[in-house]
Amino acid sequence: MTTPRRRLTAGLLLLPLLSGCFASSGDGSADTSGSSGSGDGGRLRVALAFPPTQNYSPYGYDAYNLSRLGVTEGLTRLDAGGTAVPALAESWSREKGGESWLFTLRDATFQDGEDVTAEAVASALNHAAEAKPAPAAISGVKLTAEAAGGNRVRVASAGADPVLPLRLSNPGLAVFSPKAYGKTGTVNAVGTATGPFELTEVSGDRAASLDRFDGYWGGRALASGVDVRYVSDGTARAHALRTGDVDIAEAVPVAQVASLDRGTVHESDTARNTSLYLNTGSGAFKDAGLRAAAREAVDVPAVAKGVYEGSAAPAQGLYGPALTWAGDKRVEPSGRARATGPRGRSITIGSYDDRPELAETAQVLQQQLEKAGFEVKLEVRTYARLERDLLDGKFDAAVVSRNMMTDTGDPVTVLDSDFTCDGSYNLAFLCDRDVDRLVATARAESDPAKRQDAAMRAEAAILGTDAVIPLVHLKAVTGVRASVRGARLDPYEREFVGPGTRP
């Protein structure tokens, strides 16, 4: 076991997102108290809605659980404004017009006691790039990494990538010790990451225990550990908070808010939408006319008012009011097909009840679509039991909640993963030449304002296909006991507890 190297303490300058060179120190956060430092506090008790589905593999949704619990980190992270800021990398600079980026690592230690080296970081990123499927943030990017001497890592892509530092903030690009990687592509996250809390015990998909990692580069966490329970039922999560069985509960159902003490409920704007995705690859909604009929049948304001009771706004598109730049840049969709009569066409809608409002939304949509002439069946499960069938196209439609900025904080990346022919999370199975062309144009744009403009043109093309019907823009409703300090209310939903969170 090696000895941790001397940590840097000098503060470094933060520069804007695309300026070409970045630096910082410390652990900036969007937490509720701003507290940080070291201490010997008690253990946090947390209730999360979505259980692990892949044994805490960092290459799927489980990566977000690891990130939100303070287990993992990448080279960068997102601040509240969506800018890439330092994590394991303390600075970086662009090379060859953005075809490669050079990252300088801070002094840090893996939870198994080994130093974080350039060779270890490069190996971790290459493992992620070779995963099948690759993390959504680097889908189609052809990322490669190599040690570049000393504590520097060079990360390259197949072409110029102006937002690569943003991509590397994705939880799927977290860095693990060389001991974590198995010969078959598996990754063992127990005791091999770099965050302030170390995963020490896993009880299947029901619970997990984390202990404070005393060697964390940002200083010892205030809580001595975290005990997490996965509770798919939203009412049960709210009850656990109300009775004092947990300190923090995510995704409190709107219907349960009135039963909680006012000081324990925290609403925060997010980039999350609930949308109806229509399967354009097979079944009824391969027909553009039937997709148009579904769009005309859906009463978006009725969903927002009847289901979300003020905790959501009727959707204006894929990008909601939490992204303040979107409203003035929106482009009206064109080229939509004319609606054709459903004539009793049978469809099946899939959704999940980990977020209780989704099941209720699906029921409302069932009524609206049946009124329009469809015959509608519902299948509602937990997300863990639904995801495989969603990705395999087993449903004609799906009611899904999606944070449009969570993959990278970049408005283009989610369009690439969700709506292009080769997208890794394309629930609508959309493959449209014009959409792919506009997304590619947006992807190549380096100027932030022009990139947003290009994203909005691509959004209009996607909406013009009726492959997705945005329903509502959501607020996160988090339950936090009054005694808790430092719970993180992150608009990108990647952080939940951190070194400054204590019971």
C-alpha cells in the first residue's frame, strides 16, 4: 500500500466552459448549507427510489447511484450552472483544435490506498470507452486516453469535440483503481473509487452501506458513513422520512407533500421532463399519421394540473424553464404528418412506478388516447424490471422521466443519445436523416450560444417527427429532515450527499 502524496492547497482560477484552459481547487456544490470540512458525525440514512440493476456497474444507470452517494468521481464535475469544474483533474487545456485535451491530475488516492496516477486514469477511461454499450456521454465519440508524462492524461476523440470536459463529468466516466477491472469487462466498485464515501457492503438491490474514506483529497467527510435503502414505493419513502427512519428521501410524491412538515420538503428546478415516447421502429407508431393522432389526443395542461398539482409546468419542448436560454431560442416544429384515425388500433404503453406520478400520468394518457379511438393497455413495473424491455422496443409507447442535461450538461449530447439512429438510449427508435444531420451540425459547434441555437433547430426537427410528446417540466421534490445539513439539491441529479452532508 502506498502513502498518499502531499495534497495541493493553493486555490486556482476557474475559467469559463469553452475558454480552453481550466483550473480550481476545493469542492464547490449546490448543497443546502454550504458546510464542508472534517468531522466525526453520525451516519446518514438515505432512501433512494431506483435500485441498482447491474450490480453497481458504472456503465449503466447504477453509475448515478454511485455518484449521488459520493462514492465515485471523474476528471471533472458540473457546477450548478452547467460548467465543467475540476474534480480529479485540477486543470486542463485544449489541443489540436479540440481533437485532444490535456488534463493535469490533482494529488489523490484510491480507496484501496493506491495513488491516482495518469496510467490508472487513462486505463479507466479506456475501459469505459470499450464498454458495450459505452456510457451515453461518449456514445459515438471514439474516446481514447493515454498517460502523457508526470501527472498528465491526454484524452482524444475521433474529431474535434468542444465539450469533452463536460462529457468527462458523466458518472459513467468515473475513475476506479486498476484492481476494480475484471477480465470480462466487469467493474467492482467496492473499495476502489476515489470519492468521500467508500462502498463497503451491498445487500443485493435492497440496501448498501458506505463508510467515510479518510484519505479523500477534499478532506474527511462530516458524516461517518451512509446507509442507503432502495425503496421503489414513493409513499413508503415519504413515510420513512415522516417517522424518522431516514434522513433524506428522494423523489417525494406530490400527493405526499402535504403530510410532511413544511421545513422538510425542498423543491428545486431541474432539467427533467416527463414525456411520451412513441416507438417509431415497429408497431402502430411506425405510422407517422398515428403518431400525429396521439399528439393531438394528448392534453398536456390536463396532465400538468391533474397529476403534478403545481410541481410541474406544461412542456414547451424538450428543454424546460430551468434552462433559461431555451425559451427565446425555440424553433416551431414543421413538416408534421397529418393525423389519421386510430380506428381501434391496439397499443401498449410501458411505464414505471418508482416515480409515482408516472403511473398516474400513464393512466391519464390511457383515457385520453382511448377517447381518440386507440385501444390502450398499460404495463407498469419498477424501472429495474422495465428497462430491458424499453431498450428492446417491446412497447408501442413509454411514459418516461428524463433529465435532459444529466449526461453531460450539454444540450446536444442528449439529442445524440436519445434521438439519432445510433443513439444508445433511443426509446423512440427514431432514425431520421434530417434529425441526424442537424444533431451532427450542433455537435460540431464550439461557440456555446451557437451550439444552443443548433440544438433548438434539432429539437424542432425531432418534435416534427412526433417521435416524442413532451408532457411536463419537473421540479425535484426532496425530503430532508430539519436536522440535516448539506444535502445537495443538484439540478442535474448527479449529487445527493457529499463531504459536507451530515445528519
